[in-house]
Amino acid sequence: MIQEIEKLLNDQIRYEAKASVQYLSMASWADTRGYNGVANFFYTQSEEERVHMIKLVKFINERSGVAIIPEIDKPRDDFESLTELFETFLRSEEFVTSKINNIIYECLQRQDYNVHNFMQWYVSEQLEEEAIARTLLDKLRIIGDDKSGHYLFDRDINTFQTAGQAK
């Protein structure tokens, strides 16, 4: 494995791990405020990011590289509102997308087509994740501070998530 690409993949393991822990913190925040649907959404998101991380670990190790399991800092756990929670979600997904795009770029520069091909799965995942984050944030912005709207959003979020994942 090309050393620079291996480093980028190990960096990506850290980004996926950080996202997983951040989403777990967001789930806990929602859970303690009675937003059970939102909590379940973020528990699921946390698990998905962990799966993304493990997929990278296995890929690196199977290619005779060395996957590095990162130390993770304490995630943010102070949010003022559901809207801020989902703004954080969108920013996180956009950040991960930019890092994946950088890996793709470097693979093409170094003609590492095996890693490029592997990373296409992540490209598709990120398209879906960003679309879900934007749509949910748009819905929250429409709702504003309406408590009954928050109740309905919380109730319906996981049916939306399931519909988005079925695509």
C-alpha cells in the first residue's frame, strides 16, 4: 500500500471514530430531553460510523498495511436546540465528505485504483448522509420553535430515515 494513502486512510479511521462518538453524544443529549426518535436516529448514525471505521481497518490490514486505532477526544455534548444538533450533524457529514474526496484525489494522483475503487462506497454513503442531514435540518428550520412541530419531527424522524436508507 502506498504510504501516503495508508496515512490518509488511517486519518479517515479517526474521522469516522470521532463521528461515531459525536453521534453517540448527540443521541444521549436527545434521550435526556425526551426526544426518543431523535435519540434513536443518532444511536443508529453512531453505529453506522463505527461500521465505516471497521471497514477501513479491515481494508488497510488486508492490504498489508497497519490500521491505527485512534484516541478519541470527548465529543461535544452541549446543544441549545434540535436545530443546532442537526446543524452539527450536517457540518460533520460535510467534513467527512471533504476528507473522502481528498483520499479519492490522492488515489488518482498516485494511480492507486484499488483504493480509489474501495472508496467509491464511501462516496455513495456520504451523498446519502448529507442529503438526509440537509433534509432534516430544512424541516427543523420550517418548524422553528413550535413545540408541537418538534413532537411530530421526533415521532416521524425514524420513518424518514428508513425511507432514505431504502434508496
